[in-house]
Amino acid sequence: MADKTDETNNLNKSWGGRFSKKTDKLVRDFSASIDFDKHLAKKDIEGSIAHSSMLEKIGVLTVKEKTLIHDALAEIEASIFEQSFKWDKDLEDVHMNIEAALTNKIGEIGKKLHTARSRNDQVATDVRLWLKEKISNIELLLTYLRQQIVELSILEYKTIMPGFTHLQVAQPITFGHHLLAWNEMLKRDQERLSDCLKRVDYNPLGSAALAGTGFKIDREQTTNLLGFSKICANSIDAVSDRDFIIEFCSFSSICMMHLSRISEELIIWSSSQFAFVSLDDSFCTGSSIMPQKKNPDIPELVRGKTGRIYGQLMSVLTLMKSQPLAYNRDNQEDKEPLFDTVKTISQCLEIFGKLMGNIEVNRENMMKAANMGYSTATDLADYLVKKSIPFRDAHKIVGEIVNHASNKGCMLSDLKLETLKRYCEHITKDVFEILSVEGSVKSRNHLGGTAPDQVYEAGMRELILIKEKITKS
Ligand code: ARG
């Protein structure tokens, strides 16, 4: 049994009236969300300012009352910003902390603010406003990262490297082409993010607890004041819906999966076995025991943080599973995963943008590696097809030639014409044009292909689009 010291006072609580017992201290600590939802304070105040302006317009508040409320809220916001505001766990959450501070400042009038509103529509409004702002920042970070990648692709449009499948050398490609593949991945993420934003951008305010309110509220006005594009059409759905958080966490999971794949490649490529790229010293760490080491910690950490973001998506999906309509207190659990997701993905995108802007490329090593592993074997097969040999037969002939070269320990282009002719009489001396890695990439000169000309044009096209995005934002 909880003794008196384990109980907290209900008297200053907005819902204390119907209770004859005080809240157990354990319950208070268990249910309070103030430690994390105080991050919503700025948006909570923005919501209250819009709500009170609307209350004034419909005659619930006088102009004087509204002004008093606005001025007091501005003072509260300033004290939160200066960190002199005293958050009180007994007041549960950000909404009641701010409302109590308001009433402390201006007395009875402060108590009128919550007319025609519930914490259910209030919290949904706050989270949507907060996430909208974060999304526009993440959108900028994505654009900046893509700019770094695309600019590097233009510099490296004709740098030849091996392309891989199964992490085995497959066909020669240009490094710029590989970088533009990363750009495509991130471009899709950006599209997903702006699509998600469309569904975040709805105003739930006015839905009150779940059924709306008997006051003649003006939802258009709060929607305009808060800068929402649309109004939630159903009050029950408005207070219960957290799809927009799930969508944001899905976007984040996919985007982190991409960053983790890029990280993996950077880690492999910066190893001494590959030595294709070198990450800037300011982005690496050393080892306390092995003096020669330069570790790619940043891509490793980004790869590692991906798991955490997937976890947050699972948390929110599971949080919503089986919840009956409308609002349930379960929903308080949406904030920590969302806040952490926003913080983590923002950090990862920002640091990745800087990392990509400082990569040193070792063109020679890339070229050397492209010349190993018989990366032009497919070109030789295609060459035979052009000489009217069916592809399956060509494949077999080239397999035999590769086997021959491999036994001799030489490259395909080192083989003599007579040797090649032994495997297929249709081979003539023009074959050497396609056996070189330069010839191979040059021949793949179509939209989306790896030929330097294509890569240069594709890079320039992307850069123009990115620059347009930057000017618009
Ligand atoms: N802290 C709560 C949350 O995050 C605010 C809404 C509380 N509403 C309620 N009916 N208890 O969801």
C-alpha cells in the first residue's frame, strides 16, 4: 500500500475534480511523459495561440482575454527557451505544464484556453506540426547529400572500376555511374518523404476528445494560422491516427537501409585490399593498439544505427496494432521512437553529406582492379553474337577462353589472335577494341548505361534538378 509520501496531489491537475484519492507516486512516474514531450513545447504554444485566436473570433474569448493569453504564452515560450521554465512531473505532460503556467500567470482567464479542445486533438496537432518542420530539414539534408554525390559523379564520369555482382568482379563500369546509382536510391527516398509529408500536413485541431465539440469552431481558421494544407475529415480518426508517424519511420528505415548499403561499400572500398577510396582523416579514427590503423567509424556507425531505426518502426507499428478507436493512452508511446528516429536520421544524413564531400578517389587502383577478373568476358560473348554465333554457344566459347587465360595467369587482352581463333574462327583483330575495359564501358552508350558520355550527361541533368530544388527551398 502506498503511504501518504508515495502519493502526489491531484488538486492542481486539470482532471482532479472527480477523484477522491491522490495519484500513486509510482503511477505518476510511470505515466508522466514530460521528460520527452517537452520537446513539443514550441508547437504546443503555436497550437494554443491559433486555438485562442479562433476562440476569440467565435466569441468565446474577448479580444482582451486573447491578448492576455498570447502575451503570457510568449513569456512562457521565452522562459522555456532560456531553460528557466520549471517542468513539473505532477503535471504529467507538456500540455498541462504549459496550461498550468499560463493560469499561474493570468489566473482565471488562462483556464478558458482549453475550451473546445482536448489533449487528444492537442497532442495530435503538436506532433504533426513538429514533424512537418523536421521533415523540411531532412529534405534539405537529403538534397545536400545528393549534391555531393552527383558532383563527385561528374568529376569521376570516366573513371573505370570493376562492377560487382555477388561481390565478384562482373563487368567494368564507370565510378560516376556507380555514384549515380546511389543518387537514384536517395532520390526515391526523397520522393517517399515528400509523399509522407502530404499525409502529415493535416489539421486535427477541433476534433477535441474524439467527437468534435458543441462550440461553433472555425477549423479553417486554425488550419490557416497553423499552416496546414488540409483538415482532418473525421474527428474520431483525427485523434487516433498515427499512420503519418509509421510512414515517416518507414521512409527513415528505407533511407537508412540505403545509407547502410553505401556505408558497406565505402568500408570495403577503403580497406587496403581494395584501396579504391580513402575517407578523410577527420572522419576516421585510429586504434589504441595498432598504430597503422585508420578505421571507417562513421560509415560503420551509420550502418549500425540502421538497426535502431528499424526497431523504432517496429515499435510504432506494434503500438498501433489492435488499438480500438479512438484515442488510447498507448499513443503516448509514439513519441520516443519518433523523436529518436528524427534525431538519428538527421545526424546520419548530415554527417554523410560531409563525408561524401571529402572522399579521395584512387583512380589507378580502380582501373587495376577492373582489368582483373575477366570483366570484359560478356563483351567478348556479345562480340561473337554480332558475328552470328548464338548467345549460348558464345557463352560457352568465352568460358573456355577465360579458362585458358586463367590457366596462363593473363588477362583476356593479353591473348594472341591465333590463340583466340583456336576457340572461334570468326574472331578477328577488331576483338581487341572490346577486350579493353575502356572499350567495354564506351560501348554501353544508351540511356542509363555506364558509358562516360551517358554518365556525364546524367550527372549534369541531376545536378540541374538538385540546384533547382535548392533555389526553391
Ligand atoms: N501525453 C499524452 C500523449 O502523449 C497526451 C494526451 C493525453 N490524453 C489523455 N486523454 N490522457 O498522448
